[in-house]
Amino acid sequence: MSKLYIAAFLVAFLSVNVLAAPFEELMEIDGRADVENYRLPTEILPWNYDLKLAPYLQDSDGVKQFTFDGEVTIEINSTINTNTLILHSKNLNYTTSEYWAADAPTNRTALGAGTLNSVTDKLQFNLSTPLEAGKTYYLHFIYIGTMDDDMHGFYRSYYLDADNNTQWIGSTQFQTHHARRAFPSFDEPKFKATFKVTIRRHRDFKSFANTNIAQTTADGEYQEDVYQPTPRMSTYILAFLVSKFERRNDTNFGVIARPEYYNQTEYSFDVGRKILSALDNYFGINYYEMGNDKMDMAAIPDFSAGAMENWGLLTYRERALLYDQSSTTLSAKQSIAGVVAHEQTHMWFGDLVTCDWWSYTWLNEGFARYFQYFGTAMVETEMGLDQQFIVDQVQSVMNMDSTNSTNPMSDPDTNTPSDLSRMFNSISYNKGASIIRMVRHAMGEENFKNSLNAYLKKHAYTNTVPENLLDIWLSYWPNSTVQYAEAVFRSFTEQVGYPVITVTVSDNKQSFSVKQERFLLKDQNTSNTELLYTVPISYTTSDRKDFSDTTPKFYLEASTATVSKDLNTSIDWIILNVQESGYYRVNYDEKTWTAIHSSLHSNNWGDIHELNRAQIVDDLLNFARAGILSYEKALEVLEYLESETNYLPWSSAFTGYTYINIRLGNDTEQFANYIQELTKTVYEKLGFDESSNDTALDIYNRAKVLSWACKFGKTECISKVKEYFANINTTPVPVNIRSVVYCNALRYGNESDYDCYSTNLTQVHLRLNKPSSLVYWVVLKMKHSLKNISMLF
């Protein structure tokens, strides 16, 4: 069947079924009726916590098992005269609560019962003796807490050791508002203080905390570990761990894991030290000179977050930190390095300098996500993370940000716990990192790097709002364009969404004009539809083909409807947003799309940078989805993919085609033929066998291409999968295509194949660091309905 016939079928089908189909937006449901004030007053400031905890984790602890004894003394200073004290507390039962002035330590006064608001977790005391402005006081509490199994606060979890015995551990997760479950506290990021922690534990256990142990004393079967004081920091990055774990370490850097997985800590140990050194150099502040002379990274069996940036005791899910050379894919290895870089970046962006409130989560997470890619790329240069950024981060968040259910990066409407959770979404992470990258290209690398050094040094041990970062960036922005900097910053951080820039080339092809509107996947009649932005515009043309210069050639201001520019020469094509350095889409007039189409279909299609080819693919499929361009036009240009063999354009294509496949439902025969023809060249180039010349991106591309080829019925692909499967007990499947082989062997297998594979799969599932093995296991359990699940793989 001809490619044109298949494309015609898809155009006809999609015109009826895709554009008319209802659009599912990501919705945030907030059922609150009345918004209470969750924030603490700012007139009382904590300076130090002296915290002592004694967890009970053993069966022999009887009724006390899974509880902990706590005692804390908080040094505070009041900036006003007041007889009201408010702090946070949750699920703590107090036996002692008192306070005294620093200059009268023997004159202790009971705080009384206090009033607890169970919604806001605010514990209020009405003081019999008022606090005086400018004086130092101490609050003292003795209490009992519960170690729940919900992975928040100071919680319990367990694992089965090599002898199948249950081993209990006590771990923490305090972000965003769970330190109050371990000790009464001023549990907001802006209330920074120092912490002196003491952990009392059974001698069979070990404890770890943010800092090094200052001393350990024995008390019968128990020991007390007293830790060095922390730097001045927020409550949410305090952490401790009580377990039987082992530590791989040098003088001041370690990786902690259960003993059975000690051998899988080597890679994260090595790459962690390298990344930390690279970040030291880039940020201009040595980590070990910031007030904490050690860093541990701990692998936790039960952990709600992917990882957590506790200062000096970074915690991770096991699969995010542990590497088994025989079974971990290159993609998973890359993920380990990236998550390590992400959490280590937080030592500067989040720990040393912290967002003032969760409204500005992107000040922490945007930089961490940015250096997750570009920091790792400083060390693991062969992984190509700097290139993957646009498909993983920029393009992925654009879909979410093209709906009216999105939120701005800086969101003042952040108050409740559900609001806080909402801020940890792809807008703070992906968009935050994308805007940071756009600023870097606009400022230039050297200015950008110097600005971050200045920001960190100026605001060390304090909290910031976006204006603090803007002030620094304005100081380092090139003088020739600094007048646009603030408008760019506010356009993209304070407003939702992003623009589509429409380009019209003059008839003589010697000039062009641009205009903008907000890009939406579905027309919405709201005020946000009319948003405009100040946009840095970079471009290159067919006569220059300079894709190395990402510096903006001009700025399209929000206040200007249309801008025209002379080219001083006749061109065939123009491409805006060089290397997709800006956070916007680009649409062209008919003749320019035709010219780009011709260039991509020529033998010189590689003249257009790979990042821009990926951008063109992503933009076209989203324009068709939104009804801005016809599917006929989009698919016509994308026929060039028959010659494309690089990962980034194919990654963009597969993302867009996934949406089409979902919309087609059961009418996939023609689409399957289309995919088989489109992927023929790249399939034949990559095949199943890795080559010594393969780049990391080739390896990732192979897995994607094979997955799609097998999924859509390519005979050679299915035969090869079955061949691997038939020999699975004698010939190991190459690690980087195991997901393709296992999933498609199950997809196209019969009942005896499932039974044969069940034992083998069980063994794979029970081993560590197989995030995809859980998928295989689910597939096995769903074998009777597998072939009806069109998008499972």
C-alpha cells in the first residue's frame, strides 16, 4: 500500500476524529470551601533547635514499637512584645511544655495545654508572661510521636534481608510540611535555624543525620549519637535515618544502602563525587565550605519522593541510586546520574539559598532540574543529556502549559497542603528549567554563570523571592538588551502559558514579519487566551545555516503587535528559535513551510540542526492537534522522517504519534502500515545489535524504534523478539532492549510462553533496580487482556 494512500487515510480520519474529539485537560480538583490561614506569624523567629529522639523499632519494644520519644529546646527571638506563641505540631502528645528567658534560665513557666488547629496544624499558646521584643527565649517540649507507615514525617518502613527476615528502619521525609510530625517547629522554609540532633538507638542499629557524629555514648543496650550542629537551614531539609545499613565512603562522602546492595553503590559513589566537584567549580562555592563537612546519599526501600535534598543526607528511592552493571539499562544509569546531580544542585539552590515560600518552588526545583541535565553533562559527556533536555523537558511541559488548567511558575495563590503539592509539578520543574535555559542563551554562558555565583553568595543562608534573582540577572544581562530582561522574566514566570510565533516571509524573500498569540491546544474563551509575552527571538536562514549562534537577534515585545525585519538578501527558508533555545513554538506561512519541507526532503536535510528538526516535528504535530495546521500539511512535511536516523526528532515524533494512536482507537491498521514505512530506514540502520560506534542516543533510539516497530506488527521485529525469547534460558537478552523483547514476547506469545516465562520473570521482578520489571509483571498478570491494551508499551 502506498505511503500517500496511508497518509490520506490518516488525514481523513484525524480530521473527523481527532479535532472533534473532546480534549482531556489535566485538572486540579480543590474541594476546599473556606481557605484558612495556614501561615505562621513572622514576629517570632527560631534560631536553634536542640532535638533528641529515641525511636522504637524492635518487636521487643512491645507497645512502644513504632513510637518515638522526643525532646526539643528551641531558641527563639521575638521582634515584638507579645503574649501569643504559635508554631506547628501534628500527631504529637506532650508531657512537658515550658519556656524561659535566656537571662533567667531557672525561672521556667509552663506553656499550658495550648490550642491545636487540626486543619492548619497551628499550635497556639497564650503566655502568662509576655515575650519582650529583642529578647532571647527558650521553648522546651517533651513528647511522644508515632512512626506511621505513610512515608511522611519520621516514619517506619521495612525490607526483607538476605535471610528473608523483616528489618525495620526509621526514616524521614519532611518536605513540604511534615517536620511538625517529628517535633514542634516553625515549619515553613523562611524560618531558618541551626539544628543539633541527638539520636538514641538500640546498639544493633546505626543512625545517620545531616552532619557528622560529634560523639557516641553507650547506655546499656542503647547508644546515643550526638551530631554536629547543622548550618542555618529550613526545617524541611532536616533528616535522620535509623537502620542496619552499610556506608561506602571516603573521608567525607558516602553512599548508604542495605547490606545486600552494598555492591550496587559503586557507580553513584563515583559519579556523585565527580558531579559534586563539577558543581563546586561552576557555582564558585565549595560544598564542604558551606558549613557541613560531609555528604551522604542514602537508598531507602520505601520512599514517597523520587529523592530528597536533605542537607548532607540526601535520600533516594533505591532504584534511583543503585546500579547493577549486569542488569541496569543505560537509560536507568543516566537517570541515576541525573537524579544525583539534581539533589546535589539543591545543596546550593534550595538548601544554601531557599525559596521564601512554596509559591516560588521553581527557584529551588527549576535550577535543580536544569543542572540535572547540564550538570550531569559536565561529567557524563557521552550521555548527551544537554541535547535530550529539549525533548524531555521543554517539549514535555509545553503540552501541560498549553491548557487553561496550568498555573504560573510564581503562584501567589499557594496556601493549603494541596496547593503546596500542586507546586511540585512540571511547571516548577520542567518549565522552570526551560526558562532558566532561555535566560542562559539570552545572557550568554559566561554572564549566566557569573550571575549564579553572585546570587548564591549574596543570599547564602537566607530566603529569596523571584525579584532577588531578577535583580542579579539585570546586573549581568548584556547592556545592549537589558531593557527587555525584566519583561521577559515577568512574562514567563508570572503568566501562564507561552506564545506561538507566526512568521511571514515577504514575496521577494528579503524580509519577514512576526506576530504572536498564546498557544492553546483547544480554544478557550477566557482572559488568559489573550496573554502576550516579551520573547527573545533567534533565527538563522538558508544562506547562513548558522545554528551555533543562539543569541537573540531581537525581542518581540508584548506591547508590539507585529515586528518586521530586513534580511538584506534573498533566502529559501528561515528557522526561528535556534536549537529551541526559547520557550515558544514557531509557525510559518505556507511558502516557508514548503521551503522547509523541500530542504528536509533533500540530501542536505542534515543542514538543519538536529534540535531544530526535533522542534519542527513537535511543533507540526501540535499545530495539527490544535487545528492551526491541517494534518495533511503536518504529515506531508514529516515524510522526511523516512530518512531521519537521529534520536531527538524521533523522540518528538513518537510522542506526537502516541496521541494520534490513542485517538484512532481500534482503527490502527492503516496507522500501523504508516509507522512501518516511516521507520524502515532507522530500523534497518539500528537493528537489534549494539555497535561499538553507538552513541548513548543511538541506544535510546534503538529501544524506541524497536518498540514501535514490534508494537505495530513489523514481521522482522516480531520474529527477532520470538527468537530472543526462545533462547532466553541460554542467551541473555541485551540489557538495553530487554523491555522490547520481554514486553513484545508477552504481547505476541501464547499461553505456554507465559507459563514458561513466569518463573524467570518472578526472579527478575524480585531483584533490585528493575523499574521496568514491575511493568513486565503487570503484563504477565494481565495476559488474558494484554492484546486489547493498545498503549501499554
